[in-house]
Amino acid sequence: MTENIEQLIGNELRERGWRLAVAESCTGGLIGHRITNNSGSSTYYLGSITAYAYRAKVRLLGVSWDTLETTASCSAGSNFFPSASMIFTPFCSRNI
């Protein structure tokens, strides 16, 4: 049986003893959905924050209005979701 990408990632996380948490926007929670479709994902997946609207990104994730106004709303970057980083970092092995 061929493993999907979520299973491969899950196997790597489990083998390394790492945990995964996600801050999502344009994906609308799809990453969390796909991860949790795999049996045993609770051993490595902590959860996610899905903040789609600008207001949610500001209040839940700590993104500044300036960033939202000057950057594409679905841009990636380690500094794009500062509050999510503070929430999840104590529980995760890596912050990427």
C-alpha cells in the first residue's frame, strides 16, 4: 500500500519524537484535516489555529495590520504568525 504525504510526515515525526502544530490561513484548516485523517496522529499532532479573516489573524495570531496591508494575505514566513509561535513553541520540538 502506498503511503500518502501525511502518513510519511507522521512517521518521520513519530520516529524523531517531534510534535506538529500549525497556523493556517488560506488552507482553511485543510492541513489539520489531512493530518488527523491518519490513525495515531494524536501522538505527534497538537492542533492548529485557522485564522482566515484579517481580524482573526490580528487577534489570534498577532499579525500586525501593517503586515497584512503590505504583504499578500497568504504569505508564508516564520515571523508571520508570532502569537501562534508563542503558543505552540513550548510544546513543539522545532519551530519552522
